[in-house]
Amino acid sequence: METKINNPLLTISSSRLSDITGINPYQIRKDLSYFGEFGKRGIGYPVIELAAQLKEILKSNQTWNLVLVGAGNLGTAFLRYRGFARRGFIIKAVFDNDNRKIGQKIGNMRIRHIQEMEKYLKSKKIIMGIITVPARSAQEVADLMISAGIKSILNFAPINLKHPQEIMIQNIDIAIELERLVYYLS
Amino acid sequence: METKINNPLLTISSSRLSDITGINPYQIRKDLSYFGEFGKRGIGYPVIELAAQLKEILKSNQTWNLVLVGAGNLGTAFLRYRGFARRGFIIKAVFDNDNRKIGQKIGNMRIRHIQEMEKYLKSKKIIMGIITVPARSAQEVADLMISAGIKSILNFAPINLKHPQEIMIQNIDIAIELERLVYYLS
DNA sequence: CCATGTGAAGATCTTCACAGCG
DNA sequence: CGCTGTGAAGATCTTCACATGG
């Protein structure tokens, strides 16, 4: 699927997007056409304009505030990671239930007690949360989040969280991804 | 999909598996039937036996050795996390290219220079790797891994890695998961 | 002539309905 | 009678082929 670049910076064709992403060009065109007619026939897609439109559609032309629960290794890594902010996600507070951790700092962020979370979430109107607690506490944390108004949860605990269907949950289980790799090892 | 437990410990029905996992019972039966006839009609699936068979099919009745490249926040979190070992994945070595980090320890594991990786991988016959380096270095690391015999890569760098098709790559881009949540926020 | 946009064909995945067996 | 296993139906996703317009 190699193609020539004929109009660098201004436009990009579906076949070149395919080269970059690995997604085939039919799929790219179909997917884009689902949201509108962004391209010009014979030319391709105007890069700047397309990016702007997609950002609007995906609501990523704005920043989103989050809270994180679970100041363990993984939670700490996320707090220190700069990449989220670059993509528009700001972790505003961290909560834990371990009294030895409360008040400690990760970077310049103080760890708060989980009991403060409900009030915090409601006052700041935050609707997204990340769960990085052990599996045994994850359901309890999710329930707390949901009752405090959280609408979307990114869950790293290896457990299937029960939740009302209007709440969005994305699970990331790293061990499952490794297991998938093992399975496909011919 | 609530059901009664009628033979605790010994057998489990697809509908009860459904309650637990959230996957519907038709899907569970179809998927299992793809690998064999594990159940008994009118009874359900024998728990112990089913677990053993699935572990064998998924090759998770054995442990797998891994290396990790990128001793940053995320890499460090994984090294400290006990959950992988419990699921049969052992990180045997960590590599980085930052001279200030080489020789330092994370837990009881010494950080090695990336230049040592090829020799290490070949001598230990390790075929799985985890990439937790910044996006700009990820392709280079992947190429190194692949030329040293790695067959499966779990990649956390937010970039599409080019690779021969016989190499398995699983990507985890946490910001994409957050973006997915935002998009589905009604 | 080039590359999009899209109806139609094809492939795959999910759900259903029920025969079959303990 | 209960619950699996599975062919068939239904839904969805992917690929193709080509008409269309710059």
C-alpha cells in the first residue's frame, strides 16, 4: 500500500492514512463517511480541517478532569505520566483508603482519603474516574464513584464490575493482553 | 439472568457463568463448543475439569518469561506489581537506554543497558516483551526485540509499530481508552 | 485521471430455537 | 426435566467495485 505523497501538509489520501495506521483504506473511507463528507474526490482529505472536525466529533477539543482511586504502583505511574495531559486528560485528585498513604504526596498531589471523594466529586462536578485498586476493592470503589455522579470509569482491576447500563466502563486487564499474546503464539 | 446454584463447586451452568462474567449464555456455549464438548446436558460444566482444559487450550498452565524495556513510571509499576506472577508471567529483566538508570535497582532487579538485550534474549530464549518507552523510541525497541527473537510484544507506546506479520503485537493506549469513554458520554 | 463516497457482496459474529442427551 | 451443543437466522462489520465529481 505504498503511495506517493503529492501534496504534503495540505491533504492526505485514505491510502496514505492506511500506510500510517495499518487500517485499510476502505475502512478509513467508510468510517469517515459515517460522520460526513470530509474529502474531495481526486484530491484526498484536507489535513487540518479533518483533524479539527474529528477532534470535535470525538470531543477531544476540550480537556477532561478525572479522579484516580488507588495510589499503588500503577496509580502512581499514571500520576507521574505526562502523556495524559497532552491528550487532554487532567487527573485532579487521588484517593486511597490506606491511612499510611493519606497526606503523602505524589509529585505535587496530596493523597486524599476515599471518604472525601463523594463530596469532592460533587463539588467539582467530575464525571470520569480511573480505578487502580486491587480487584477485591474495585466494586466498592466503582459503587462509590457512581453514587457520587461519575459517568465513565477506566478500570484496571481484573474483575467484571456490575454497574447501571448508562455508566460507561472500559476495562484494561494487562494480564489478559499477555494471555492473548500467548494464545496466538502459533 | 439470575439462576439458582444447584451443585456448588462441582458444576456450573452457562447461565451462571453469564451472571458472573456479563457474557451471554449463548455466547459462552458457542465459544466453549468451539474447543470441545466440555459440558453435560441437563447438568452443566464440571468446574475443575473445565478450568484445567481451558488453561491447557490457552497455554496458561505454564509460566512465561518476559523482558521489559523502559524503566520509566509505567515500567517500574509493572515490575513492582505482583499480579503478573500470579497469572504466570515473570519479568526476567529490564532494559533502558538512559545511562543514569543503568545499574539502579527496581525491587531486586538491576536495570540493564539496552545494548545487552539481544545477547540476553538469545541466551535465555525469551520470546515475549513489554514496551514501556516513549513513542519516539518504540519502533527502534520493537525492531531490536524482533531481531533478537521476540515473537510477541505488548506495547504501551501510543504508536502503530511496523512489524512482520508473524510477530504478534498487542497495543494498549490508555489515552485512547479514555477517549473512547469521552466519545460514549452521551 | 485520481481518490472519495457508497450500495452491494461477502465474511464474521451474535442470538435464537430446539433437538438431544444425561 | 434441565442444560448443553449447534444449525439456522439475524445483525454487524469488512471488503469490493464503481459511479461520481474535482
